[in-house]
Amino acid sequence: MMWIRRGRFTMRKHEIPRQHRRNTYAIMIVATLAIVAGRIAVVSSKEGDTAFLSANDRSRWCTVASLVEEHTFAIDGPISIRSEDGKRRPWNTIDKVRHVGSDGQLHYYSSKPTLLVTMVAGVYGVVHHTAGLTMTEQPIYVPRLLLMLINLPVLAVFLVTMALIVELIGASDYARRMGVAAACFGTMMVPFAISLNNHLFAAAATSLTLWLYLRAADKMSDSFSGITYHPKLAPWVVAGASAAFAVACELPALSMLALWAVLFGWMNPRSIPGFALGASVVLIGIFATNVWAHGSLRTPYAHRSAGEQLEVIELPSTPSANQIDVSLSHSETLRTATEIDLRELNEGGYEVIAEQKDAKGNSVQTQYKLARSGAGWSLFVWDDWYDYPGSYWRTDKRRGVDLGEPSRIAYLFHATLGYYGIFSITPLWFLVPVGMVAGCRHGPGYMRRLSAAIALASVVCLLFYVARPEIDRNYGGVSVCFRWMLWFAPLWLYSLVPELSSLSEKIQGRYFTLALLAASAFSVSTSLSSPWQSPWIYRFASFLGWLGDEMTR
């Protein structure tokens, strides 16, 4: 065996290409992190008075600020902050709900999942108490600092684990370098790294789980060659926790959590207790923080309709306000109410807010819904947290994609090949289906099972979004891509690397993969100012006047 001496170190000849690759990986990863750090350092709203880029991240920042500064999940304080001229509320967001809190009063809350924002609030709490910085007083520099402290390390986890993953895949030197280049410059993770959102965290958690699976499987394969591998509990616990944390950020990742449990258990039955332990801790955190915030095991997304029917109310078919007041005053449910307020709802019926006294004599509010039930009227428990005065989601304020796509066929097309398309925005993903099929047919058993799981989860999640009601078929709102599938990035990168290896055998194939990477990087570069804007294809089509009424109404 030939040895080559370099400075103080001696390495085997076959290790030199791997070291060169690692040097290249380090350069690309550092460059990507520097680009994101530079964008975070200057990130600002269009008005220039906050570092918030959309209603989506404002919703999360409001909760982070309220938790640390006011010790509550209610965001009434931040959303009421006004600009210096008094004309705007720079913290206000459409991504909020309203319901009765633990104090018995109506409050506004973020509609976003609670575990992630609670963790971010923990970081802010440290900054707030050690450095004396307050986000509501310094809404530009404190969010930027927190993004530096949180998003950069999370992005680094995604990129470093992807580099480790491609090294574990039996691919060519060219394919491995291209795989890391794709992770750094070819996916839409980079634009989302400059904003507080769930997608970056879900992708990083998925990437970590993927690396732990491949690393354990690779070591177990080596054990058959005489290298003894004694798996410990910690890797399985971390794998379960990271797989479950992806669910905390992206609920449809629950499908992949179930598949991860099968994959790890199939690979090594001893992994099951550790995986279950790690997943359980995170799942408990998901439900515990949701109960802490909302007093309910269900997320705000699940509170969008009338609740349990309480009683039938005697009313004429078209009652007057006075008739309603009289009937409600005789209601068995409301007999102890000291005051009753009514609000007529857009879709018909009324919101009923009853003031009552608790055991300590404090005034508490309870919400009900008075609505038609058959030929009569009934009183229901109020469970539509998205319906409140001025709600964006219950008025005629919604525009464009927020109205929802009526046609599921059109929605599937635009989500894959059209204006918001998975493949049209990131052409590298064209190699993924081919890679999935090849991965299911070739390679070790653990890799074939993994490829099958990725393919199944990808199809299930895409069909889940296509099958959603019309109001939810909005491509993820105004964003630079079909963002709900972003957490698949590490799984899809894993799937395409072998295809990059096959194509690299001929010069034409290398040119083709370079073109796909260039086109994908182009989409990334058009989105660096903010992830919360329409995709470049949509904007270009709008400029040319190609958008139909279904996309602009």
C-alpha cells in the first residue's frame, strides 16, 4: 500500500481524493453560511422598522416576544404596537386566532405550532436577561441577532449532515461534490434561512435522522466483514427525537416518522426502545406546549368549525336581535350569564360571548355559536378560532393564491410543473423519481427500503395537499416555492446523488447535471431578498400578462 506524507500527517493514497472532497465541502458550506449571515445582517421589512418579512414570521416573533416579555402565549401586546406615525401596526399578522385564554378572557394567539416558538423563546430569554435587549423595543437588531444564533447553526446541521450523507453513498467523486453543491446552492432552503420559519428546522431534523440511519446501517454492514459494532442507546434516542421534531415543524412528516420507526426497527430491533424514547420526549413537548398555550390538545389549525351542540333554542326563522336576546336569556346554558354580546357572522348565525362569574367572583368569558340546525336554531360550543372581527380568513380580504385553487388538477400541475412547481422551481428534482425507482431496485436492503419509504412518503404528502379543501389549496401562500414539501430536501438529495453518479460517466451527462444545478441555483438567487414573495416564474408570467383569472382573482 502506498503512503504519501503531507506536512506532519501521513495518509493512504486512496484517502487523498476524500480529503480533497472534504476541503471542497468545507469551502461550499462556509460560503453558503456566509451568504446567509450577510442576508440576515441586513434583513428588514419593506417599511424598515422591523426585521420581519411576512405575516408568517411576524406571527412567530409575536409569540417569542410575548413569552419572554409578558410570560404569556397571548399576542395582544405585540400586535397592538403602532409605528411612530401611528398609522400602522408593524407586528400585526393575519396568522392569528382568537379564543378564551386561561384567565377567562378573549385573547389573540399565533396560529403556528407551539414547540418551535417555545424553543426560540428560550434563546431569546437568555439574550434578554444577559444582554438586556428587548425585542419589542429593538425589533430590528434583536431578531437579526436571534436569527444568527439559531438559523445559522440549524442550516449548518443541514449542510454538514448532507455532506456526511453523500460520503456514505457509493457514488462517484463528481456526484458527491455535486450533491453537496446542490445542498448548498440548489435547494430553496437558503432563502428560508433568513426568516423565522418551520421549514429549515424540519429539513435539518430530517437530514440528521437520515445521516444517523445511514451511519448505523453502514457500520452494521462493516460488522459482517469482521468489524464489531456495538450500537449504543444515544444514537437511537437522537434519531427518534429528530424524526419527531420534524413532525413538530411539519405535521405531514408524521408519515415519515412512522416509516423511520419501521426502517430503524428493521435494521436493528435494539434501536426500537431508544427511538421510541426520543420520539416520545418530543411528542410530549408538542402536546404539552400546545396545552400550555391554548388549553387544548388540538392545534389551532384543528379549531375551524362549530363544536358540540349544547341545546336547541326556540327562535323564528328570521329572528330579530331582541328576540335572540330574550331567547338566550332563557337558555339553560346561559342562565347564569351577567352579560351577553352578539356578533352576526358572515356565513350566517351569531357569535355569542357570555360574561359569567367564576367561583372566586371573577368575570370570565365563554364563546358560543348560535346557528341554524335543521329547521330550528341551536347553541354550539364555539370552536372556530379563525372567525373573529376583521379576520383575514373569514372576510373578502383574501386575494390571489389565498383564495384557494378550485381545480385539483390545476393545483397538482402548478404544484409540480407550474408557477409554484417542485420541478420547475428546482429542476434538480427531475432526477429524484428516477433515483427513487433505481434505489428501490439496487443496492443493499437497508437502502432499498429507505428509497421505498422516501417514495411512499413523497407521494402521500403531495396527495394530502392536493386533497385538502379549496381554502387550503393555496400553494403555501405567497412564497417562493411550494414550501410545504421543503422538508423533503435531504431525502430527495439522497435519492438523486446516485443518478448524478450515473450521468457523470459521460461528458454530456455532466453538462446536463450542471445545467440542472445552474437552473436551480437561479431560482435560489431570485429569492434571496425574501422567501415570502411569489416564485420568479409566477412574477415573470405576471409581467408578461400570462396569468389567468384563477391565479389573480
